[in-house]
Amino acid sequence: DLRATAQGIRQRAEDYAHSIKAPIGTIALSLEPIKRSADTTDPRAARAITLIEMSLERMRALVNAAQRLDHNTADLIDAPRLPIDLGNVVGEVLLRHRQVIVQRGVEIEQRLEQDVRVMAGKGVLDVVVENVLDNALSFSPPGGRIALTLQRRWQEVVLRIEDEGPGIKPSDLDRVFDRYVSLRPEYTPRAES
């Protein structure tokens, strides 16, 4: 599925780039006879031609940047799979969050098996672990506890990050991964007395 998604992104990037580059090319070619017949002594005409040429260059640069971004996104989605030590990934993410952990007074309990390797794209697991840990830290009460467990189970690897936050109501579980849905409680300022 990831490979097909990445290929779809690459194909759309090429299609969009071609769809936009064709009119840009037409405008550039159409500008040539105008440049030849324009009165070069008229500063307004010269300025207009210069502005059109500069705008065309900016448009080409934007199309190329968008195309590169799509290709880079596809490469992240369908990154080459390498053996990654998941325990090291968890350790590095914890180090990056050290300051927040100390500030919130959260206790971190680690039960991480050693040398647990998974086949994954470089950097992808960092993002996943970081997002889940960020979430756990944001919902943990000050002085709370977060438990990280990493273990092998036959052909599977299980990473569990548990916090003491309020949890998710069973009625909201189906919506957790919907785009633009936040289940965070809304902040209501306390009335001053």
C-alpha cells in the first residue's frame, strides 16, 4: 500500500508539473515575437517584458520545487527498509524530550528489551515514537508516570507507551485518526473571584 501510494504521488507530481510547464512554455514562446516587435525605447514596454520574464522564472522555480517536494514525500513514504534498533530510537527520542520530562516532573519507566530490530524507513520510526511520546507527555498530569515497554513476541515487536492521562472515551475511538479531529478538552478560563 505504501509503495502504491508513493508511486501515485510521484505520478501526480509528474502530471501536475507537465500540466503547468506546458502553459509556461507557451507563454515564454509567445513572448518572443512581442519582444522583437516592442519599442525598446519605451521604458514601460521594456519593464512589462522584464516583469513577464521574471514571473515566468518564478513560476518555473515553484513548479520544480513542488515537484521535488512531492518526490521527497514519496521517498519518505516508500523509504528503503533497513534493520533499525527500535530501543535506540526510543532512547534518542527520550533524550530529545529530557527537558520537557524534567519540567513536568514526569517519571519515565522503561522496560526495553535489547537489540530489538525492525525493518523500517530511516527516520520514520523516530517521527512515530516522537508523536506518541509528545501525546503522552501532553496528557500526563504533572508528576505523572509514563511507562515504555518494548518486547519481542514471536515474529512481532510490541512498543507500548502508557500514560496516566484521561484516556479516550470508547465512543470516540473511531474518530481518533480522522483528519482535523482533536479530542483534547477545550480550555475554559477560571472566573476570578
